[in-house]
Amino acid sequence: MNNELLSANEARKILKVGRNTMIELLNRREFSLKIGGKWFCNKRLLEEWMDNQVLCKKGR
């Protein structure tokens, strides 16, 4: 099991999104958690979320 945590900035670079969009995504808590006031993203959950976004768009 891969429970690697990424910083919010690392995840933002992977997703290629701006700061405001990243904040919106973090607040959904689908792949993120907040520890001591800092946001982190579970790499495995982020990858699964990205895969689901692609699959949802293909199914339209």
C-alpha cells in the first residue's frame, strides 16, 4: 500500500492547476488532509481521483 503524502504544491504541479483551483480541490477532502495547518495529498488517492475524472469524462 502506498500512503505517500505530497505537499499541496507538489499535487498542484502534478494536476497543473492554479492556486485557487487547488484550494477548492483540497477543501473537498477527496484525496487531501490537513495536518497542523498544512495541506497534504495522499498520492494513491490523488491518482485514483485523476483516473476517475478521466473515466467520467469518457462516459459522457
